[in-house]
Amino acid sequence: MSILSIAIIIFVVLESLNVLTLYFHPGLQMGNGVGVFNAWEKSKADPEMHQFVRYLVFWVAGTKLIFIALLLVILFTTGESTQLLTAVAMIASIASFFWRLFPIIKSQDKAGHITPPGYAKTLGWMITGFIGLFAIALLWSLIG
């Protein structure tokens, strides 16, 4: 099994756990549940807003399922060259977190709207770890 395959499997497993969290326990403060946002609980006071927030959470979970399914198809049906390009695509797509999402969660964390405090930094390191995982696997495959 190649290092790229291992990286894909690790990502698929972790993202699958996140999908389960988002679908079945979205209010958790672990596993990237949205319970870290204080607004999750506040939204429950307004049923229309809470339904909207739930819709967006399930939309994210569904999008993650698409990524997982595509990665599994790539893992089981393609060769190394496609997996190399997949690693490049994963690095670019995961890095987009720092363009739009990270500034928002960082400002919310700074304003005290995230529980536990400092979660934005933790999430930033986690996302950096995913990028690093694919970058190392890519370099290892190209050099090794």
C-alpha cells in the first residue's frame, strides 16, 4: 500500500467520524461538532433560525460525504498518477479553509463566541495537519 493510499485512508476515516458527528450529534463540542459555536445553542431559541442552521450543518455533512465517496473511488480504482493529483487537489481544497473560514472562527473565538476558548487555534493546527499529511505523502511519493 502506497503512502498516498495511507494518507487518503486516514483522511477518509477522520472525515467519516466528523460526518457521523454532524449528522447524529451536531451540538457536540468534540469531533468538529458545531457545539463549539455558542450561536448553536442560541439558535434554538428561534425555531426558524435553528432549522436554517441545522440545514447548513447537514449540507456540510453531505458535502463531506461527497469528498469521502470520491476519495474512496480514487483509492480503489486509480493508479499512482491520479492519486498524486488527488493529493495536490486535497492540499489546495483543504487550504481554502484559511481563506474564508479561519478568519471568521478566529474573530468569533477572540470575541468569546466559541467554547472552549482557543478552539480556532486548535482547528487551525488540525487543518494544517491535514495539509501536512497530504504534502508529506505527495513528497514521499515523488522523491521516494
